[in-house]
Amino acid sequence: MAFGLDQFEEFRQCCRDDAAFTRLCQLLQAMPHTATVAADQHQALLMAVPHLTLHLDADGTCLAVSRDPADYGVEHWVGQRLEAVLPPAVAVQWQVLIQQAQATGVLQTLDYHLPDPSLPDSSLLDSSPRHYQVRVAANGHQQVVAVVQDITQRKQAEADLRHSEDRLQGFFDATFEAVIIHNFHQVVDVNPAAERMFGYSYDEIVGMPVLELAQPASQQVIQAAWRSRQHPDDPYTYEAVGIRKDGSTFAGAVYAKPIQFHGQPMRVAGIRDITERKRAEATIRQSEARYRALIEGIPDMMFRIHRNGTYLDVKANHDQLLIPADELIGKSVYHVLPPDLAQQRMQAVAQALDTGQPQTFEYRVQLSSLRHQRHASANPSASPRHAEGSLLPSSGWRDYEARVVVSGEAEVVIIVRDITARILADAALRLSESKFATAFRSSPNPMTIATLAEGHMIEANDAFYETFGYSPEETLRHTVHELSFWVDPGDRTAMVQLLSQQGAVKNLEYQFRTRSGEVRLVLFSAEIIDIAGQPCLLDVIVDITERKQAEVRDRLVEQIALRIRESLELDQVLQTTVEEVRQVLNTDRVTIGHEVAGSLGLIVAESVESPWTPMLGLRFELPTHADYIQQVKQLFVDQGVKTIDDIDQVQGYEAIAQHYHEFQIRASLTVPITRDHQFFGLLVAHHCAGPRQWQAYEVELLEKLATQISIALQQAHLYQQVRDLNASLERKVEQRTAQLQQKNQELQELNDLKDEFLNAFSHDLRTPVMGISLVINNLLNQPGDTIPVSRSILSRMVQSNGHQLALIKSFLEAHSAETRGVHLQPELVQLSLLVQVIVEDLEPLVAKSRATLTNQVPPDLPLVTADPVQLRRVFENLVTNALHHNPPGVAITIEGEVEEDMIQIGLADNGAGMDAETCDRLFNRYSRGPNVGRHSTGIGLGLYLCQQIIIAHGGQIGVDSALGQGARFWFTLPLAIPAGANSPPPQDE
């Protein structure tokens, strides 16, 4: 049986690997070439393939099999069609595979699964299927060879591998530590924690040089760690400083080991941020150093003592110990201290070791005369000391405090502090407190002690209770906020803040509220004191309410007196008086009435609080109010100052009582007003809300004001007399004045002409002078002694000087123009060139104002016949006018266009603009533009002269503007050659 190359290739495709194919070829070569032998060899060939091999026809009927098909999910294959032995869906896939193999001649492959044939039917639902792969190749006409391979284990291995990779990827993504995979050169992979740690995205960090993730100083550390490996597979650790994308750094601990990643040897590095740990370690080191320095700096003596009383260690200054420290160590407490003190100390040692709690005790010692003598004889120059060390005072007694703290299983540390000074200070403090308590209680000014933060009242003296009306029970154990003591609680908050900064405050004015609700004005002084470790406030309060009220009253009287001296308007003085008196007295109504012909009283001034009925203009006439007038005369005029605290208590004055009830008056204070020692009227204060007890200072205030009102009345009377005399004199003066006015008018006209000339001269000369000054100043600002000046600058300065001379000449001509008109020297002028030169000359002035000047005049404008010097004056006046009357930064544009036989030039700005009224009068003589400051030197001649010049040229000038929309000045000039002059004459038809 002979096989061709195509058939050998089909056999190769059906084999699982090259070794199986080689084995198959060896069998084929050994086969005899007879028909019988060929069949046997064919069967041997099928059996040599390690998988199930099938020989199928085009319809899917199995012709032969190589081994028991039951192992591959089917019991009977030979003679059966595919749909009879396989599930329908799988059979269809096989049939399609067979057709494709025959049609294309290319090996076809299919993966499918079937129930596990080794399991009983009852367990098939819960079992995992078996996975198979079939390879189909064409084998002659209408036949194929199919090799079925069981790939269940491979599929399971792939699934396990995917599951393992998923778990590793989950751990890789979820771990808090940064993980980086690298090849010693570049980053190959990172987890999200690494992205967060370094601040890069995944795409940014992958491919980066791995050393760029560390500070330059740490890169050497990392390379040294790489070189330190004795074997390539050894793990290694190191610490380095990493650098993030934003440039910030962190301390990191790195653990790295080798891995195989995508078939390549790599290193996986786990990075943990140890910045906080490093910071904590540094803090601990600093803390240890501080504690060590603290212990060394403590002036107290410290002894480490065993349970049996033996000194184990000593910390004390050399001058604190009688026995040197090295000699004291190893000795017993009983050999060093007096017996009673040694016994006391050892009891505290035992109690501390038994309970584990610190023990504290105090003791007082004095050297016996014998021990003192022994010490003196041993060291005559030494000062007396007790056995453990401190120098004794002259009395020999000293006080100590000992603290016993457990420091080991059978040892303690005893800290001994000399508290002699504290004991003496406590005694002095008790004496001082006794003195303070005496001064506190007997002080005539209110004093309190309260906590600083909450204002909790701790103590108050008798003067406080008397001034503010509280009892101790109502005050103590309450806060100032609960008592509503501060009228404005914010004042106390600000005071506490100031007190905390300065430690003390003095003579601050505040308002406090008494128990009855009355507001008192006080001077407040306070200091911070410490009570049981809590900051408290000790304050002294001085009530200045009456003093302030007196000051207000005096100030009011002074103000009214000043107004009387400064004003002769009696009605205004009286009205101001009643308004201010009502505010000071805090009452409901204050009136002033005076006697006039035919009646006793007319209310001429009043200040009344709503809703009480006004009385202003009320008249009391005879005989309508005869009873009232008679009772007022008896009660107020004849008796002088009269106070009524409650109208219901007044008897025998029914008319007055009726009047009071009509105007809701419950109490009154009445003071007579005199003029030239004669009764004039009454100054009356009414209280309508209820009865009121008038105070002596209120009566005194109204008496003083009545005196001032009398002075005002006298001045008004004198003023009336003076006014009558003035009226007579004014009539005589008017006659003389009329005669002088004519002469003054003539002189004024002459003076106006002079002023016009002088102001025009100063106004128009200023601009070129300023230009030259700016150029010179700019040159002077250049460094060096020698200043280079370009020819163009000198030329411009010469030109500017020429313009000044021309202006002086034009000013003289302007003066003559008032009588003879503007004198022009016309010539042909190219306006675009003239404007360009003017813009360049004004550039320093424009720059100084931080403005912009744009020349948009077309270069091809027709010629005009004009005086260029006069036109320059017009342009300069308009530009400087825009700069002076607008804020810095204004934008100015010069434009031009032809309108029929005229050229119109426009100068527009984006400044403040003007209203229509200003625009209408802007070109009048002495008219000043908007936004003129009071320091401006211009008097309004610039635009007037511009108008005269343009009119002399046969043109017109005007302005278009609105507030906030800038302004546009324009003027017209006739063309030198009219637009129709060059047109060809019309031809006859």
C-alpha cells in the first residue's frame, strides 16, 4: 500500500505531535504491499494513534474505528450515522466539519463536550462534562479521517490556571501595598495601589525607567541592593525615598523577589509607605532626647533604692550631696538617714512595691548639734547640710517632698524636692490672701471674681450688691450671662480676648444692667488670676453713670449756647433745643410756649414721641381758656420751677388736670423763660407713659437751658433792631450802588478782555511746553553723565519750539480776533500728513495719561486751503481736552472723510461722555467741560478758540456725546478744489 505526500500530511495533522507522526511513518514503511497486508497495516496505523480514530464517509457514517469508542462518550460507532450516536447539536457540527474538510482539503478542528460516560445516569446532572477535540481531514473521495482527543484534563488545567490568575490578579489589584513588576530597567506592570502611591496613571508609569521612581540619592541605594544578591533568585529588601509625579517624596520599604512574567525573568517589588513610621521613629527619638534632657534638667535629687533599702543609683548635683554619689551607692538607707526618716522612707518603698501605686510624703529635718559639729570638724569650710545633701538655712530646718515610684520588680525611684521655699511662699500667700480678702470686702467700688471663659460668679463684695441690687444668693453659682449683667454680651467676648492677650485691662467703658433693669455706665478694670488651676477674672467696677449724664447735660447746654451764638434764627434754635432735651431726658414730649398779645400761650416748638398727640401751634386764648390761663399763672409762673410726678396727686387745678388728661400727660417738669427780666414763656417736659419722679439733675438741666433760651430771645430782639437799621442803610446804599454799577460794568468788560488773553495764552502754551518737558525728563532718566540725543528728537524739539512761537503769535492774533476776527495764513494742506505729525508730537503726553491715540485719517484725502498752525491748535486742543476730561487709559481715534464739498474730521473717545446740556454750551466762552477737577487751571477758552478758528476757515464744529458712551468732536473744512470742479461738462444730446 503506497501513500502520497498529501496523505502523509493528513496523517501528520491527525497526530498529536511530531513524535507520534514519526512513529506512524515507521509503521507504514514496514507494511507489506499486498491487499491483505494493506488492510492489516491500515488497522495497525489506526491503533498506533493514541486517540480514537474514525473513518467516515461523506454522509457521516462510521466505517471504522481504532479503539473502543465508549471511552469517548459513544458506545457504538461502526455502521452508525453521526446523528445516531451524538447529540443533535454536536452531530450537526461534525457534519459541517466533514463538508468543510472535503470542500477545502484543509484540516478542520472542533471542540465539544459530552456527559462523562463513566458516571451513572443519575449523577449526570450534577457532574462536569467531558471535553473533546476532533480533527477532520479528507481521505480520498467522499471519505474523511477523524481523530477524537479527550481534552478534559487540559480544559480543567486551563480553567484552574485562569482561576489562579484571577485570584492573583484580584490580590494584585486589591492589596494596599504598591506592587511593581520590572526588569531592572523599565516598569512592566503595576497595581492600582502603585498608581495611587506615585500619582501616575497606569499608562504613564508602565514603561518608565524604574529608577526614576526614586530620589537621585536613593537610586544608588537601590542599585547597591541589586548588586548585593549572591544568587539571581535571592529576594532582597531595602529602604529608599520615592518621588511622586507631583514632586513630593515619601519613605518606602521595598521587598523584591524574582518571578517569571509572560515567560520572561522579572522582579516583583512590594512597596510600603513608611513615612509615618519614620516620622514616628524620629518623634520617639526626639521624645527620648527631650525626656533625657528633662531628667537631666530636673533640679530634684533622684535615688534608685532596692526593697531592702540599698542605694542602687543616684542623680543629683555634686553640691546637693554630702556623700559623693559613688560612695553612696551600695549603702543602706538606715546608715545614711536618721532612723525615723529612714523608717518613714522604707514604709513608703514597701507600700509602693506592694500596691504598684506612687507614694508621696513630706518631711522636715534639722541636723543635731552633734552631727553638725562632726560635719564642721571634718570639713570646717563646708556649709551645714542634711545627710542626703541640701544646704541648710540659718535655722537648720528644711522641708522636703519625696515621691516614690516603682521602677522594677524589687526597686523604686525616689524623687526628693526641696519645698522649703514653697512652704514659706504658702505661708506668705495665706497672709496675702488675708490682706486681699480684707481689701476686697471693704472696697467702696464693686468688685467680683468670675471664671474667665464662662463668667461663672465666684465672689462679689458688698459694694457690688449695693450698686447693682443683687443678693449673694442671686449672684453666686450663676454666670453673668444668666444674670444678663452685660448689656451687650459681645463686649465681654471682646474684653476676654483682649484680656487674654494683654493679661490686664484698665478703664474700659461698658454698660451693665442692674437687677431692676436699669443700665449703668461703668469703667471696667480686670486682671487674670489663677484659682485652683483655672483662669479667673478679678475686676473692679467704677460707676460713672451720673458723671456721664452730667457731661452729656453740660455738653448739651454748651451746644445750644454755641448755636445761639452762631445763629440768629430763633425758630431753629428753639426746635433743636426741644429735640435734644427730649433725647437726653428720655421723655415723651418737650414743648416751648410763650406769651403773645391777646393770649397767654402759643406752642412754638415741640418734639413728641409717637403715638402721643402733638401740641405744636396750640393757642390758649381769653376768654376760652380763662380758667386754664389763671391756673397756669398760679402754678407755674408765680411759683417758678414746678415738678409734677403724678397729675392724679395734684388737687385744686381742675383745668390743668383736664388739659393733661386730654393730651395723655401723666407727669411734667416746667421751667419759666424770661426776656429782659420779664416773663416770656415756659419750657415744659411731659411724660405720658406713666408717673415719673423727676431728678434734681433734670431740673438743673432745664433751668440752664431756660437761661440759654432767654439769651437767644434777647439776641433775636437785638437782631431785629439791627435788621431794621440795616434796611434803612440798604436803601441808601442801593442808590449809591446803582451809580457805581455802570462804571463797574465798563471796567469788567476791559478786565474780561485782559483775562481772556492771559488765559488763552497759558492754556494753549501749556501743551507744547509739556511735550518738551516730557522729552527732556525722559532723556534725564537715562543712565550716565552723557545722554545721547537723536537728531529726530532735536528736530522735534526745534519744531515744537517753533510751534510755541507760532502759538504766541496766534494768541496775539486771537486777542485781535475778538475785535477784528481770526487772521489766517492759508495754504494748501494735506490733512493726513498734518495729523500724523501732530500725533507723533503728542505721543509723550498721551503716554503720560496711559491713553492711546489712533490715527485713522485716510492718506488720500483731498487738499484743503487752511492755516496749518491754526489747525494744529484745533487738533491739540481737542486731544488735550479728551485727555484732561477722561480717566487714564482713554482710547482716542482721529478719522476723516469727504462729505460733498467739505472734509469732516472726527476725534472720538470712549471716555465718560457728556449730557446734552453740557454739549450745547461747550463752545461758549469760559465754558468748561465735564469731569473738571477743582485744581484744573483751564477756564474754558480752548474749545471757544477752536470754534473761532474753524468758522474763520468757513467750516463748522460740534460734538456728539451721551453720558457713559464717550464723545465725538467733529469739524468741517471746505475742499481746496470742490468735488464737482473737475467733472466734465455735460454734453448736448
